[in-house]
Amino acid sequence: PSIGTLPQTAWAMAAAAVGIHAASLGLGESVAQVAWSPELVAAILYVGMPATAAAYPVYFALLSEAGPVRGNLVAYAMPVVATVTGWAFLGESVSPATVLGFGVILSGFLLVQRESVARVVGLRGSVPAEAE
């Protein structure tokens, strides 16, 4: 029987979670080492349930609409969003190497999306025909 993409991913994530937990126990990690607090429990529950439950259907809709190459550009934006969020809300520092990395990510976006970028900035004739 065929299984949909979303249930398949959910089962894969559940299996991976069990495997990662088993590996952490095998490496001597212990839950007793965790400094439990209400904030930590709330964060774990939020990231594990509603945030993930909302994100995956949106992600799969994006993949079906934009295709895998363009849809997976989201993965490259995550470190940028995380870094900017840490800087803005937690006062974390951003190194010059990190800013350089942002430039590399932006360059990748521009290369993958060169046709769309050219259309937006009005350079339609500058994109080679074979790139379309």
C-alpha cells in the first residue's frame, strides 16, 4: 500500500527520534543532566508539536508548488533567520565570518533564482535562453 508524503515523513521522524535517543543513551547521555524548568518543558512541547505540526504541511505545500530545488532554499534561510533572531532578541554577537556566510547563502539564492531575479529587476534579456 502507498503512504502519503506527510505520514511517511512523520513515521521517519518518529523512528529517527527513537534511534537518536538510543544512541544518546549508548553514549552515556542522561536525562538527569538536564536542568528542567517550566520554560524548557514549554519550549520542547512547542517545538515538538505545534511548530512542527504547522511547519511540515506548509513545507510540503511549498515543495509541491515550487518544486524540490526552489522549495529547499528554505533550508538555507534557516541559519540566517536563527542568527538574526539570536542577535535581535538575545544580544548574541555576529562574527564577520558569519556575515560572509550570509553572502554565500545570498549568492546561492541568486544563482538558483536567477531567472526570477532577472524578471524582477527588469533584466529579462540578460538571462541566457538555455537557463530558462
